[in-house]
Amino acid sequence: MIKINLLPYREKEKKENLARQLIIIGATFIIFLAILLSVYFYFIMSIKSLEEDIKKSETELARLTKILGDIEVFKADKKVMEKKLAVIQNLEVNRMAPVQLFEELARLVPTRDVWLEKVVESGSSLRIEGVGRDNISIALFMKNLENSTHVKSVDLVLSKQAEISGVKLQRFVLSCMTKKVQ
């Protein structure tokens, strides 16, 4: 006996093929959605992590800015303190200079020939007014001053004869430049 299949087997295969294709497309679509969701969640987690890092960095920046401000205040205080110390050291170094100058001046005056009436010091200049027995004693006094450790140069400003208590003497004015002695 011969059997003839009257059922449409090609249509059945087409339907099975169509169903298989729909399953493949659906599975591919679900896999694609799963990949998209995982990438989306990965980016969200990365963004949250970066936002936390930014907040930590901003907090650290604020803390460091405060410390930097404190450092700037300390630097300004240090500069002020250094200036004050420099002034104190300068005063300490120059504290004995006038005493030494006048002590040396007293030693340099010829005892019975020259008498000082007025000594004025202003900055590095020294003005000496006095009376001498004669021009030679005044010249000797000027030479002594030039050889001293505190005087740089000596200039005779005025020398004129004056009579004091019946004795003829030479009135003089000297201008000197002093030098710093360490």
C-alpha cells in the first residue's frame, strides 16, 4: 500500500522555521537588553563613584585651603618678626658706637691745647666746635681724628681768632664723617 501524505509539510516547516527565528530574535533582543542594562548600571556606578571622589576632593581642598591660609598668616607673622629682630640686632650692634666714639674723641683731644665746646652727631656726620691754643694744635687734633677708627674724613669748616679772658685763641668748627665700626 502506498501512503500519500496530504498534509502540507512545507507549511509546517515554514511555521517551525518562523517560530525558531522568532525565538532567536527574542533571545537576541533579551541578550541585547541585558547588555544595555549592565552597561547602564556600570555607568551609573562609575558616576556615583566619581561624584564621591569629587566630594572627597572638595572636602580635602577646603581643608588644605584653610591650612594654606594659616601658613600665609604664619609667613606674614614670620616676616614681621624677622624685621623686628633685625631692628633689635641693629640696635644691639650700634648700641655702644656713640659711647666708643666719644671715648675715643676724649682721648684724641690734645690736653692743654684744645678745648671742645660742642659735639653734635647726626647720622654719619659729626660736627665739633671748640677752641685751640693755635692753628698747629688744631691741625694736630685734626690729624689725630683722621687716624682714629671711628672717623672717615675731617674737614675744617671755620677757624678764626677770638679773644677769651684776655687770651688770643683760635675758635674752630670741624665737620667729620664717621664710619661704622663692627
